[in-house]
Amino acid sequence: MSTKNTTKTRYVTTPQVKALLESLGEENLDQFQRRSLDYASKFSKVDPASAEKLLAELKETGMMDEEEAVQIVNCMPETVGELRVFLAGGRKIVETLKLESILALLDKYRIKKEA
């Protein structure tokens, strides 16, 4: 009798990775996990709670799947052109007005840079 191991793929944002690794405690992390935490700390563009909310709102638009939404949260594009890159799988064309509404949503969650 053989047993099958099944794995379910779950997409997570960089801020969620950061929160997960921080919850383990830095002293409990191996070298790879510490590097991952360092990366996540440097490149997270929103806090973990905001990332989850933003991810849910992006998926609710119905214009993208979860994987695309995660990549958008990770990169937080600032222009319509940048946003098109994430949605340009060749299978759909999204109107500029809809892309602008997605950018407005991203701006709502974007961490404000201090001058």
C-alpha cells in the first residue's frame, strides 16, 4: 500500500512572508530563513495586515487571479504601464479606466515615503 503526499500551493505576499518568519523568532531561523526575512524586510511595500486586505480587494475586482494579485501586492506598480505587465498574459485586455481604479486601490494601501 503506497501513500501519496499531496501538497497544496498557496500564494503569499512578501509582507506575509515577513510576518511569518518574524513570528518564528529570528533566533530560531536557519541561514536561508534569515536571508528570506532580510529580503522581505527590505522589499515589503505594505504591512502584512494591509497586504491581506489589499489582496482580497484585488481578487474581488474579478480582473485577476490570486497569483497575479500577489505579484501586484509584492511590486505595487505605480503606473498603468507597469500594471499592464502583470495582467498581460495575452489572454485579456483590461481597459485603462479599470487599471486606473486598481492603481487608486494600490495608492490607498501604499506606504507613504517621507521627503
